[in-house]
Amino acid sequence: MMPFGRPYRMIVTDIDGTLVDMRQMISEQNKRMIGAFQRQGGIFTLATGRIEDAVRHFVRELDIRHPVILYNGGKIVDFGSGECLFEAVLDAGVVRSAIRLFETVPMDAIFYSDRKPWVRRMTPVIEEYMKKDQVQCRVWEDPEFLIRSKVNKILVIRENRDFSAVTEAMRPIAGTECALVRSEPTYLEILPPGVSKGRALKMLVHLLGVDLGDVIAIGDNLNDLEMIQAAGLGVAVENAHPELKVHARYIASSHLDHAVADVIEKFCLAGESRTDARTGGE
């Protein structure tokens, strides 16, 4: 019998601070355990705030054949078929308000539309973001096209972690017309109302015909909270936000110490499969 009394059919994990290390690399231990879980019929996928182009190489590297949750729950995409199974967009009024705010109070803000990240200007902070996520931001000439387009989310990056101007400006519409989510210490995301990884996970398991009780969800930050609460087994990594740890049923090792492999070995593999995964099948 597996720990916690049941075998788990599906694992969904966050990427940054959970699956990858500081170099944005997936460890060999993680890859071996994920492969072993997939070979025994398990469903492995990702739930991230990243966009399509920032995730595609991970999907290939891990041979993920099931839909992936993107934009912190704002999209569900099947990379194999290219089909978008779910998409939420911000109201044009919210986009307009954000553009006006960032014209008045200069901040590093990225608007995601048509699978592309758009910025008002390039800065060292934006360049660092592009390097980390391996994407190319585009500079807009006239922001009006964003108001007319589908904007999936807005990411605000503040190295000093002070988002008071944003939260104060968005307070009148937060919760009804948009959601404000901290996905990393220096990231604040403006999302469509009701969007979360937890809600997207519920939609995804319905599409796949999997019971939520058969799912393990792994994360490190507050944008993972609803996801780990919804899953049969909610896991926080050792380096997770303290509040996330309070709600997790299991605390895994750090993302620098192969946390995903730790979870798979403890809860999903038994006997020969575990030995093969540890040794690489040698």
C-alpha cells in the first residue's frame, strides 16, 4: 500500500522553485523518477505562471503528453495537438487601468497577449526576466492594441518587493474584475477573476477523467495554494513560502535537492520501479 493509503495516478508540479534549480535545469534524479512514473502509466504535467514558449522545452525534455496549465491557471494547452482547452482573458477596462497606472508610476510590467510578452520599454529587470524564462519581450509603440487584444495576464516585477502602488490602484476592482497573486517574492500578477492553478487543475482532471483524490500537486509559493488544497495530496517543497507549508500534507526536500524525485519515490513507485529509477535502469 502507498503512503497515505492510495496509489496516485497523476502528478502536477510547479516549475520555478519546485522542479528546476537556480540554473533553470531539471536534475537527472528528477528526470529519472518522472520517467519511471510515466512508464508505469502515471500522468505527469506542469502548472506554471509561464507562457507557452517558456515551457515548451520542458515539455519536450520530460516527454509530457498531457495538457499543461499555464499563466497561473489562465490557460490549459495540449502541446501535442497545439489545442487550447481553456483560456481566460482580462477585461479591456482592467488592461486600460493598468496601462495608465504604469504610465504614471513607472514599473517593470509585462502584458501577455497572443502568446507573446509585451513591454513599454526594455530595462535590466526585463532583460533578466527574458534570460530566466528564455523568451523575447516585444516593445509596443502604441498600447491601444493591447486594449483591443486578448490579454491573459499582467506581470509586475519589483526587485524591492513593494507592490503597494499596484495593490492600492487595483483595490476597487480586485476580486470582481481581476485577481492579484504573488507568484514569486518579486512578482505580482494581475489575472482574470477566478483564475488559479487550483481551478485549472479541477478542469484538467475532469478532461482527463481522473479523480482529484488520485492527484499529487507540488508547489513552492502562494500561487500554488489552491492547487495543493484541491489535490488528493498537496506537497510543499522545503524552500516553500511558510503559509504554503501550513496547508501542505507533506513537506518534500528543497528544489535544489530533487524535490519532485523525493515525492515520486515516496508516494508513487514501489520495489523494482524505485530501484530502476535510482540507478537509471543499470
